[in-house]
Amino acid sequence: MTGVVVAGTGFGCYTHVRALRAAGFDVLAVVGRDLEKTRTRARAFGVPRALTAFDEALALDDVAAVTIATPPATHAALVMSAVAAGKHVLCEKPFALDTAEAEKVLASSEEAGIVHLLGTEFRFDTGQALLAQAVRDGAVGEPRLALFLLHVPVLAAPDAEIPAWWADPAQGGGWLGAHGSQVIDQVRVTLGEVVSVDASVLHVGRHRWKADDGFVAHLRLASGATVLMQSTAADWGPPLIETRVVGTTGSASIDGLSDRVFVTDPKGTRRLDVPLELRTGDPSPPPPETLTTTYEAMIGHGLDLGPYTRLAEHFLARITGVQAPAGPSPATFLDGVADMAVLDAIRRSASSGRTASVTS
């Protein structure tokens, strides 16, 4: 069976539905909290059923898997329900509210023997995948320093429209969870595990939110390398993007959000060729009439459709037992626990003003 249901009418429709269908799944239903909105989104994205009860979706004939693109505070309960029903699960990040909750979800999923993947699709972004491969292949020698920098203006305006849950850190909202979780996973894939953190969680814009809109984190890795993660979604200036790894024999960097990766060493600067297995589909935004709020515009850019389609292909391959696509491996719930441990350490460090060890 290749039937799948999608929980979530925002990113779930903008990206999950389209990527799953492109990968070969039969999308049977979308599940949301508001029936009328869910029906509207289902029609817009060609999904035959619009439901508000997750258990009803799980009980549909021919459902082999579910994907979860709902607020982070709901992830654990929904995954547990899917696991109890024997369904394979792809869950968005941040994986859970904290590491302890993430560990419980992982344990239940492992015990049930289901396929479980995490929605860190940018493992398959061509530029990031090529950079990670170059670093692992020794293009910069031994990595010593890395910079992951992103400033964008998407949430700079005081009247930016976001969901109530996104504004509330108790529900897993904020830029650290939304963007930081993706960067943490890329740090781990490219450079290895994080052992300690010094961090600040920021409120840059003039908003009434309790949740953050930026962060700065100084990560120390088990390898001895140091990483600086810095990002805000509330910088009024033009986008500022830099991804660079500096090593003992050279440095490697991505040109913005592109697939252009450069290595500089004593021989000069060269652009790396992109292997066929690292190429994904072109960016493709959803229908513009479905993007009505600041938040929807922020998550509906379409840059992730190609990488997410590759992730969905891995999901289908693991479910059906066919050969997986070449290239990077997808993140599982085990990675979800590791990523949550780093997120928790960042929050502890920011709260205490002290170095926090990463524990899980």
C-alpha cells in the first residue's frame, strides 16, 4: 500500500502533499482543526478527503503511512496514535517539546517496528548536501570553524501575522525551533555531534510575542571544531546568508541558498561539480491564493519542494522495500532526539547565561 494521510493544512499542504504525490504516494486525506479551512485546502491541492479527526484518517482503507505537519506541541500525541495504529510516520521538526518527550516517541516507534523519518528535508538541498559531502571527503582538511548565518526580514513588521501557537514558546513556537532545528541537523550531518553550547535567544522585532525571532549559538563539537549559528527573521535589511566551513587546508562555502559550492585552498578557488544524485527538482511555490498570512508566505516559498520530494522518496523506499535513492540518508527519530538535545541545551544556556552540556 502507498496510501498516506497528511496532518496539517499549512506546510502539510504546501509541501507534504505535493512532495508525497511526486514521490509516488497516493494522498488519501488531509487532517486539520477547522473543517471549512481543511475542505478549502483539500480542494486546492486535489486531496479527496478533508477530515478533522486524526483517528478517522488512520482508519481509512489503504493507509500505510502518515505525515505530521502540525504545531510541535501536538507531535508526540499524533505520532503515538499513528504508531499504535501500525502506521509508518514522517514527522516535522522540531520533533517534540523537549528531549524527554522525544525519547518516549522514539522508544514507542522502535518497539512498534514502523518506519520513522524526521522532516529535515534540507539534508537533500543540493548546496547543503554538496558542502557536507565535500567536508566529509576532506576538501578542507580537518574542520576547525564553521559559520551558519541567516538574516531575513520575513517577520520584521510588528503586524506580521502568525498563528497563536507559533508566538508561544510553551507550544514549541519561535524561530529557534522553526529554523534552528534545521540548522542543528545540518551541523550534525556536516561536522558531527555537539557537546556543549553557549547561546542567546533573541527578540529583535517589536512584537508582542513571547516566542523568539532570532538566536546566536556557539557550539563545541566532539571533533574539536567550533560552530557559530546566528539567525533572525526580523532583520529589516536585505537577506544576509553565509554557510562556510574552515579547515586546516582550506575552506568550503555555499553561495547563498544556491547549489553553487566553492572550495578555496592554496591552489585557488574552484566551484564543485554537482553529482547527479544530489540534484533535486527546482523550487516551486504553491498556488499564491493559498498564501494569505505572513506565516503562510514564510513557509510557502517552495524552495523545499525538491528536497522534500527526495525525502518522500526515501520514506516510500523504506516502506515498500525498494532501493533507496542515492545520496544523503534521511534523518530518523533517533536524529530527532539528538537534534532536540541540542535545542534544549541552547535554551538552557540562554536562560542561565552559562555553558550548557548537550545530554540525551
